[in-house]
Amino acid sequence: MAFLRAVNVRPRWVKMSRLREVLVEDGFQDVETYIQSGNVKVSSSMRSVVRVRTRLEEVIEAEFGFPVPCIVRTPARLREIAEYAETLTSPLDPSEITETERRYVTMTAESLTPEQLAFCNEWRRPGERLHGDVGEIYWWLGMPTHQAKMSNARLERLGVVATTRDIKVVRELAARWGA
């Protein structure tokens, strides 16, 4: 699986139909996409996650004209991420939830350093909590994301290449594509 960072936000448009075509033309197999936010399933004879990520990034930049970081997870790892998320209980007090509680998972290109993990695990803002776990960060928000202090951009200022998905999307992808 590849999770594309920051696509289909102005001006970084990537048509999923064209993405599927160019990946197949480049030799990837079993190419599928899910919704327009850059969730891509591929099979490849390459056995290295780093090689798959590098090749995806090269193909996408050549076709669409801008770099797109790709965060790659195996189907088994995606399933583990979804299953682990289900074991986590919300650290938010009910008084911190202004609307419906929202949950997200951020996937990082590299494992988090001890300092990055500490930053995540110590994040305590009203209605906001994070839980860092090696290559993923699990979020709880008691407000809409545009009101939160935490953002993917803030995480990336720590030196983390990452992309965030709603927990519902992660569950769906694990059900569809998790081995």
C-alpha cells in the first residue's frame, strides 16, 4: 500500500485513473485506488519497501510534475495498524469533546525517533491527544481538525515525512487490502 502525501489539494492534482494507468505502465501489478486522497494498492516484484517507495515517487513526479512523498506499508502492517487502533481507548475527557470525537492515524515514512515519540506522547492540548508508536501516530480530537493546534504540517516540522488518514479510511483499507 502507498499513502500519497498532499495530493488533490490545490495545485497538486493527481487523477487516480491516470495514476493507475502510469503505475501499470511502469510494471506495477494489482493497482487499485481508494477515494481521491491518494490511497494506492500495488503489487511489485521489488521486495524492498524503500525501493517500492522510491520508484513510486519517481513515476509520480515524472507524470504529474511535482514530488509526492509516498508512505508505504505492507498489507499485513496495515491490518496491524487498524487492529492496534482498536485497542486504544480515548484519552479525552468527555468535557473536551465539543462535537463528535474524531480519530486519525498518521503514517510516517521512517520510524519515529525517541524525541519525536516523546513529543507525540506528551501532546496535551484541550481536546487533543496523540499516541506515537514507531511508524504511526494515533490522534484523538474533540473538535474539527481546522480548530486543532496539531496538524500534519506541525508534525512535519519535527522532521517527519507523514500523511494522515481518518480512522474510518484506515479500517476500510485494512478490510479491503490487509492480508
